[in-house]
Amino acid sequence: MLDTESINNNQVDVRLYSPQALAFLGDAVYEILVRERLVHRANMPASKLHLKAVEQVRASYQSKAYAVIEPLLSEEEQAAMKRGRNISSIKPPKNGNMLDYRRATGLECLFGYLYLQGKMERIKELFLCIEEALEQTL
């Protein structure tokens, strides 16, 4: 599992990062969690693992994940997620739904925010909630 102790800079106030930067990082954090879980569950060719990962990192799936964890968040976490969701410069892919894309960006922003704070246990807890709630939808 990811560990930020060696790279986390506790001297920086993560609230000062742009939501775009937090979402950029959070996208990678979320994807590594998905990939790690897939590898632990199934030893299969990388092409099949990739297809399974893509299902879970697309905006529509992350939008559902947003809905799962939203009621579980502290005020601070909700604020971080809303910062990402409300980015005005968001442009979804051609075949994307704007609401799904905004919520996915909010989720990624939250994961980036928590990661920079070194809150890996909280990230794991939220990811587990998402996994338990949405596993049947795959």
C-alpha cells in the first residue's frame, strides 16, 4: 500500500494547492489502489487487468463512488471534495456526462488532499467502503 512518510512535506498547507493539482495527484492515488486490489484478487494477463481497472477509474464509476462516501466525510473532507467538484474549467470527454465528470474530479481531489496529508488509513477506509458498495456493479 502507498506510504507517504518519506515524501510527504508536512510544512506545506495542502489547502493552498489548487483543486486541479489535488485531483491530478488523487487520480493516480485512486488508480494505484484499484490496480493493487485487482492484482491481489486475480493473477491474469496485464491486458485483462487493464480492462478491469479502466472500468473502475472512469468518471461514471467514480461518480458512484462519490455518492457512496459523501455521507461518511467530515466537513473538512467534504470541503476538499467540493473544491474539486466545482472546478469551473472542467471539460468532460466527448462521450462523458458533466455531472459524472465533476463528481469524479471531486473524488480525485479528496484522495489527493488526503494523500498529501499522509492520511493513508483514511484513504484505505474510504476505498474499502467504495469497494464494498460497488463491487456488485462490475
